[in-house]
Amino acid sequence: MKMEKCEFCSRKVLFGKKDMSNLLGARPVVLAKGDPVKRLELWLFGGEVDEQSVLHIGVSDYGGEENMMEMNIPINYCPRCGKKL
């Protein structure tokens, strides 16, 4: 039985190396009452470009690109399909 490619951990070729940079989800959030809406993003980074696969969590101004807060959590397995990364 052939498994379908997992949309979260499938790798693409970037600059001649296999890369995994996939947006897992994004949500609008308000951090405190009266604050403007921020954007919370969860990414899966890994591949030959990165040394360790990580879940990257970032919070930025809605419509902005610069993260105000961010955190990288090292992982060994895909959160969707369970494949070793």
C-alpha cells in the first residue's frame, strides 16, 4: 500500500537542496484588550538547509512580516503523519 505524500513534511528542492518550509496554520489573535490584532503562525522548518527540524511559532503585526515574538521547538517526527524527520 503506497502512502500519499504528507502535505506538512514533504520536501521541495530549494537552491539545489531538499527543503521543508511549510506553513501549518495561521490565526488572528489579540494579546491584550484594546491591542491591535496580531497574526500567529506555525511553520515546520527542516531539510538539508536546516540542521534540525523545528516547529516555528511567530507572532507579528497583521499584514507585517517582522516577528514580534518567536519560538523554535525542535522536533523529530512530523506532527501530522508521524514520519521521522
